[in-house]
Amino acid sequence: MDFDKFCKKNQIGTYKMNPDTKNVSLHFSPIELKKLFKLNGVIKAQKGGFVFGKNHDEGGIKIIEPYFGKKEYYVSIEMEGNEYLTDFTKNENILNEFKLINKDYKPKWREEIEIPKKCKIIDTTKLETQCILIEQTPRMIINCYATNKHLEKIISLDSKKGFLSYLLKL
């Protein structure tokens, strides 16, 4: 089901405008987010991974994250199936590697992909509406083409986490 229709039908969320960017997005209280989980409308993706789900033309997969400075969550962006959502990292070298990989892009590109057994999977296809909760940033969404072309390298970089090296710098 379309995410906006799903939320409206179940009386979840409120549209709000960001005063800085003037972008309007759907916001949720912690209670509404719990309701979204109970209705099978969202899954957590704490570790990242290869994402199964709708492409942008089919409505995509909404990403919900904490709205900083407030006790609420909001739809921050949309991704699509066959993209890779990286794990949380503050390691600049790893983030730069992901950015470099993500520059390899072909719009509307779709092709079958062989997924290695060691690859983490995020499957949104069994949800009532396709939505992922992430609670830590920064993360990156690697486009479909780059994911297919560089999946082994993405998995390797993503497994390094980078968080330990961040802590060691403190």
C-alpha cells in the first residue's frame, strides 16, 4: 500500500514544514512510530544491508529517522530496492569510499544481481508499506548500479564499521 495512504488510513503522522529548508515531510511521535511497527509498516535496519523492495516508480522505500532536537521521527528520504543502505559510521575514509563508489551511476538501471551469502539483507517486501527506521547517522544509500557493480567492496567496507576508529580518535 502507498505509504501516505497507509498513514492516513491508520491516523499516523503529521505533515510539518522544516523552517530552514521549507521541505514538508511526515513526522511521527514515538507512540505513532510504535503503532507503525504494530501494523507491520516499518522495520529497523540497524546494521544496514542490501535492500529488497519497491523501486522509485512504484513508490519506493521510505526512510524514517529521528528528528534531531525533538522527540519525534520523520520521513527523511526515499530509497529503492536493489540499493544498499550502509551501516552507521563516522569514519571519514569509509564515508569517502562510499561516496566514490556511489558516483558510478546509471539512471533507471535495473538488472538481476547475485547476492553473496555474507551480505546483510533488509527485506521490506513483506511489510504492509515499505519503510525502514534508522536511528543512527551518518549512513549512505548506494544506488542500484553502483551496488551491483561494487557489492563485494561495499560489503567489505561496511563490515569495517569505522566506529572503533572514530572512538580511538576521541
